[in-house]
Amino acid sequence: QVRLVESGGGVVQAGGSLRLSCAASGITFASYAMAWHREAPGKQRDLVATITRGGTTNYADSVKARFTISRDNAKNTVYLQMNSLEPEDTAVYYCNADPLDWVVHHGIGGYWGQGTQVTVSS
């Protein structure tokens, strides 16, 4: 059984930082591309960042230079370090895994976690 479990969300003031984690089980983690997506109230789910099996990263323009995605294959975990948080970053953040980079880039398949809420107060 495949499980992706996100953690690390919470409430933070604007300008603060959070680090999200997504622990994977039931998959050969090193063989999967990983991504973080987010869904704000009343909006569609959008890509935040991706990391390929080889460690190449990609970011949405809105989070570049503020967020960093990384992975630890030994721990089967992907991280999202979020700095200089803004109220516009408030959303539920979801972890996504698939062997294909383009699938997680577009968020159109693969495995998903249950999400973790991030709330940034002004």
C-alpha cells in the first residue's frame, strides 16, 4: 500500500518560515519524481515545486527564491523549505509522486498525500 504523509504545516506570521515534509512508503522512492502542489480556498490546485529522480528542481514563479524543494532518498522523504512566507501562500499543500516527471509537474496523476494546511497571517 502506497502512502504519502505530509507534515509540518501550521500558522505563521508573514515573513516567517515553515518546512514541510512528505514521508513516502510502499514505493521505490528513488525511482519517483516528487512534487508539491497547493490549493487555496476557492482556487484550483497549482504546482509549487518539483524535483526529479536525479535531483533537478523546478519552481512556480510565485515561490522562486523563497521556497526550496529537496529530497532524502535514504529517508524516503521530500521536503519543502518555505521562507519569507506571504498571506498569499495560505493553502493546503499536497505531496505528489509518480515515476514520470511530467505527471507530477502537471499534477495529473500518481500518488497523493492527504495535504497539510499552511496559514500565513498578515
